[in-house]
Amino acid sequence: MDEKTMVNDALASVKASLTAYTTAISECSNPNLRSTLQQIRGGDENSQYELYKIAQSKGYYQPAKMADQNEINQVKSEFAGTPRWS
């Protein structure tokens, strides 16, 4: 297995774990367990970012182009009327 495949597999794995932790945290009623899961998720987020930087620096991953201000304003206006949960 080449390096690019390994890095991309690791990124996919961390992404899946972040999704699982987020779901578990949102459904957790035990404050201690919730806090522990949040700490673990934070570590995974840091790992994901480090892997992302490696992948980008080696040309394995090209992020989407940055949105310009008009695109940002359009999205803001589309969500302006969306109800917020409290």
C-alpha cells in the first residue's frame, strides 16, 4: 500500500470516528461520559488536521477553493430565515 492510500485511509477513518463521537455526544445523558467523549473527539480533530496538512503538503488532497464574499453573503441570506433550536 502506498503512502497516499494510507494517508487517505487514515483521514477517512478519523472522519468516521468524528461523526460517531458527535452522534454519541449528542445522545449522551451522562455528564462524565459526555465530557470524556468530547475530549476524545478533540484529540481526533487535532489528528485529522495534522493528517490533512500532510496530505495537502504532499499533493494528496486539494481542498475546495475559498468562497468569495458574494458566495458567503448568499448562503447567509438563505439561512437568515431558518429557525434556530435553543
